[in-house]
Amino acid sequence: MPSTSLESARAWASFSCGRWTGAAPPPPRHDLPDDATIRRLRFGPFLYYALHLTGDSRSGRFAAEYRHTATANLILLSQAARIRDAMAARGLTPVLLKGGAFLLRYSREHLGLRPMADLDLLVPPAQYAPAAGVLEACGFRLMGGASRASDRASHAESFVSTSAPMPVEIDLHRGLAHWPIATGLTQRILSTTDRVDSWRVPQIADAICLSALHRARHGYSWALVDLFEIKRIVGGLDPAGWRDLLDRASADHLTGAVWASYRQALWWLGADAGDDERLALLAGRLGTTRRRVLDRIAAPERVVVSDSRWTGPLLRNLIVYPLAMTTPARAFAAAAMFLPLRAVEEWTAATRDGLGPAARVRRLWVHAWRGRARRAAP
């Protein structure tokens, strides 16, 4: 992406975030980014909100996207509430994660701001099978039919329903990542939550750790929505809250992931009062070499890259995760279990598709290096 286009996207993202968080920055002098860049970064609804606040007629360019996002999110949340109530009737206690939890906590009056492709529910491992049964009773089916080899050993499975006004996807989690990554964070979120609109949601510090883990999973080549969330949440933390976040990240071995995600957020969305001090305290928890390598992997321009080797299973599990975690042994243990299962899955799929041995090896290598094609953002 040309540097001028990158600077334009950065300027407009920072403007949108500033207006959303209550500041009053003027619109940038840069031209608005092209539609493809805005779709990739997924901040069109934030642009609509910010431009609408300033009375800028250019907000009309993003009005339809904002309305679509609001409608889709309303349907997602209403379907999820139906599932939550059905689970509660059976004594099950789901926790709403990531974008859904963020919307309810920070944006209930503006549901069109945060695009979501799905909703994530976390249940204790012992409740996973009955929770999946509730989803099926509510008209959801396991995406792709029968569970695949890696899914049976994974931390989540996707269920989809087409009976609603639009397709609704629910990711049902038994964990937050492949074992043993983030097992402590998983247990804490299950045992210690906040209540928002009848939902159990992660506490603030845990939500940041989860967003940082999510970005590490995608090799830091993910859209801006996580960074908007991180910037909004961190901006509301006092010094004691920030120290609590650092302590939790350290306990969960996610200090590197928080560092990389926070650095991306500050580059894209701008630094406010207190951010430099927070960053210095965070830097003190990591070695210089680790920080420098993470800064290269999580370079800000990776956000606009649609295809990165760091998002593929091989480099993600063998390099990104170990650097993001302060105990690389956990990441390597997860890779030792996940990568062979993934290889078997891809080889079996290629065989089923009728590919010859050479084509199977080539497909296996491409998927290991690049990963599957990224699902298009709404």
C-alpha cells in the first residue's frame, strides 16, 4: 500500500476514534481512503459516526454500511439472547466474548459502530456438549457438517442458522486458544465476570488480554476494530487499573501480545495523555530483543495486508505465539498438538477432492504457510 494511502487511512482512523471517544479533532486534510481500504480495515461505521457528528456531508457515503451493521448486530444479539435463555433453562452459564461484549458495554446506543461477523460464547468444558445441544435445538447446525479432526481438539466450533432474517453464526468456545495457551485467562473469564444487560461478560482487563490474544492469532494482520476497542478501554483505566491489566497479562503469559496490540493501537489511533507512561510500564515487563522482534511482526502496515505469512498456521504457531507469550513452551506445546492434526485434516480434504500426491503436498504447504482464505468482512 502506498505510504500516502497508509497515512490517509491512519489519519482518518485516528479522527474517527477521537470523535468516538469524546475528543474533537478536526477532519484530516487527506482525501478519504478508497472503499477497498475501508472495507479491509472495517471502520466505515466509525467514519460515518465521526463525520455525522461534525455535520460533514461525506458521512452519507457510509450511512448504508452503518445501518446494515446496526441491523445485523441487532439480529445477532437477539438470536444470542434466545440461545442464552435456552441455555440458562438447562443450568448452563455462557459468557459473551469479544465484539458482542464490547457493544453491550460501550456502544448500546450505537449498535451500528462495531461490525461483527459472528458472536462468541464461552462455556466451561464440562458444559460444552449440552451447550452444543441447545444450539442445535435452537435451529443451529455445526458449520461444515460433521466435526473435523482439528475441531475435535480445538477450542471452538462454529454453528450457523439460516432461519433468522440473515445467516447467524455463533462460535461456541470451550477455551480461548489451543491448549495450553491462555488456560489461565479462560478459567478466570469463566469464574470472574461482569454483568451487562443480563449477560456475563469478561472484566475490563481480561477483555484487553483477549483482544491481544485474538490479534496474535491473526498475526497482527487483522482489521482495526480490535484496536478501537483497546484504545477505548485503556483510555478509561486509571494507573491502578493499568497495573492490574499488566499483572493479569503477565499471569496469562500474554505480555508480548498486549505490547504488540497496544503499539498498533497507538500508531493507528493516536496517543493521548498517559499513553507514553503506560507504554513505558509495559515495556519494563519485556526484554528489549522480544520487543524489537514483535515490533517488526506487528508493524502498523500489516493491518492493511490481506495475505501475510504470519497468519498461516506454521509461522503463527512457531513464531508469533512464542513471541507473544512470556512462556514460549506453552505455544510450542500447542503447536506440537495442533499442527499435526491440521496437516492430517488438509491431507484428508485434498484426498477427498481427488488431488494427486504432488498436488496434495503443494496444497498442504500453501495452507501451512498462508492459511485458509480469509472470510470477507461484512
